[in-house]
Amino acid sequence: MKVSGIVELSTIDYPKKCSAVVFLSGCNMKCGYCYNYKHITERSYEMSAEEVFKNMDLMFAEALVISGGEPTLQPEGVKELCKLAKEKGFPVKIDTNGTNVDVIRDLVENKLVDYVAVDVKCRFDKYKELTGIDGETIKENILKIINICKENNVFIECRTTFIPTIMDKEDIEEIASTIKDCDMYAIQQFDNEHAYCEEFKKIKTSTTEELLELGKIAKNYIDNVVVRTLDGEFRINNDLMDNNKNNIKNRR
Ligand code: SF4
């Protein structure tokens, strides 16, 4: 498979576990705010699943996170990697932009992943403009992925990186009401400094307080809502916000 990078050991990418993170090359979207775009399109090392594991810190890593880019563009490599992780007793999380339902279905139904995190980039009528992908198709895909995960007892997280000026509270309202059956919804702070496009670098990022207000809107539809800032993670409670930081950073 084509790999753009490996983080040997991370404490922020798999809940409550130290994990290794493998970033696969290539993506079928081109989000202007992507902090990884240059790496995933310009760096590509051919590696087998065994070679990926040789680059992990096997002394401390307890889980494998497969990210990108869009990992489902390399279904055979991903499957090989998941199988090896399972043979070694590692729980597996996969990040996806939701474009390849069949690849996710295959992994979930064959019990090769434990956790799926799917991006919901924006309100579905804005998808085309922001990502180049048709919004109605992606909405259908995301709902299918949620169902597949729920039917197979695989944890399903949906997540949105909130970009001020492009998005507003109506985006969060529409997204949350659409994906209300997921296990967790995360609203993530936009990292303007590392955005791929110059015009996105100029957009001022939201404050933690603004994101917490958005979290409260989402909480009307979904029980488990978190806000991830560049410094930590905040869980939204019914009446108040719990400011316990879990030191989980936004990766995508
Ligand atoms: S943010 Fe995700 S989906 Fe968008 S270009 Fe970057 S890797 Fe691809």
C-alpha cells in the first residue's frame, strides 16, 4: 500500500489507548482547510502491512489508527493491515470521508475494525463547493455507514471541522439532525495556520466558547457530543459544559 507517514506512538488518536497511526497517501477530496494535503499527495512510500508494523512502537502501542488521505482508496492494503492488526490483537480505528461505503461495509462485516470515524464536512447542499463531491450522495453514504456500524456493534463517530464564514449554526443543526443515530458527534476547531489553501489561512478560527455553543445545538439531537479544540476535548453535558480536557487533538 502507499503510505505517506507513520506516527509510531500517539496518545490522542484512539480513545483511552496509545496507538500507532498510519497515514495512507491520496485523497478523492480536496478540502481547502486540509492540514495534510501536501503530505498525502506528495509523499508516498510503498509498504507491506508487516513493514507498517515494523515502524510502530510495539512496546507501547495498543491500537492501530488508519488515516489519510482517504484510506478506502486502497481497499486491499487496508484489509491486509487490519487483518494483521487483528492477528496481533490490536483494536483498529479507521478514518474516512464517507465516499466508499462498500469498503467500510467489508471491513465492518468481517470484524476487521472496531471504530469508524466519518467526516461530515458541512451542510449537504454546500458539499460540492467545499469538497467537489455531490452532497446528496455523501449524505446517503454517511447514513449507510452509520447503519452498518450500528448493526455490527462497531463504534461510529461523525465529526465536523467548523469553518467560520463558510459554515454557521444552521450547518450544525442540519448535520446533527441528519446523523443523530451515530454513537458520538465531534465538532472540531479549524486549524487555519496549517490549512492547505491560502484563502483558508486567512479565516479566523472559532473560539472555544463559540464551539461550545455549537455543541449545545448538536446536543439537542445527539446524546454524546464533544468539542475538540487545538488544546483539548470538551464533553457537552445537558446543562453545562464539562471543562475537563482529555488532551485529544484534532487530526484531520
Ligand atoms: S481533509 Fe480529509 S478528505 Fe479533505 S482533502 Fe484532507 S484528507 Fe482528504
